[in-house]
Amino acid sequence: MNEKQQIAMTADRLLVQIPLAEGERRSRSGILIPATAQVSKRLVWAEVVGCGPQVRNIHIGDKVLFNPEDRFEVDVQGEDYLILRERDVHAVASERIEGSTGLYL
């Protein structure tokens, strides 16, 4: 059985994928910080690839900010994804948002 199956999220769940470039990052002074370095209470951005029917304010393609400790990891056909609840999202970056804070990604 090698057919791809469509995934439908339930309730208020989101299926997100963290870009591969998110692992390593550089400090303002140019120091490379490896993905294995633990930074306490650092939030992470991810792209939404699936939404449950009860998700109200987030759509597929949005970038969401969340605490990486509040997640469940899943492997789908060799790709890593995360499952979040809508209430665990701290911010949304989207082209649709009006009256925003003036911050841009």
C-alpha cells in the first residue's frame, strides 16, 4: 500500500511544519547557535499545512508562533510535522491581518 492518503485534522488541531532553516540560527554578533542548543522559553515559527474544522482564526499557509514544548510530533511519509491546538498559538503572521502591530516577517 503505497498510495498517499489525504489527512483531515479534527477539532481545533493544526498541522504545522517547521522550516529546516529554523534549526540553526545566528546571534546578532554572528555567532552560530546550533539546533541542539537549548534556549529556555524560546518560541518557534512554523507554517500551517492543515486545520481542523473548529479552527477559527488560522488558515493554511499562515505562519504561527508557538512554544515548542506544547506540541506532538508526527512523521507522515518521511516528513516531520507537528500537531498543535489553536489555543497554543501565540501569534499569527498572515497577509490577511488588518490593524496589525506594524511588525513584519
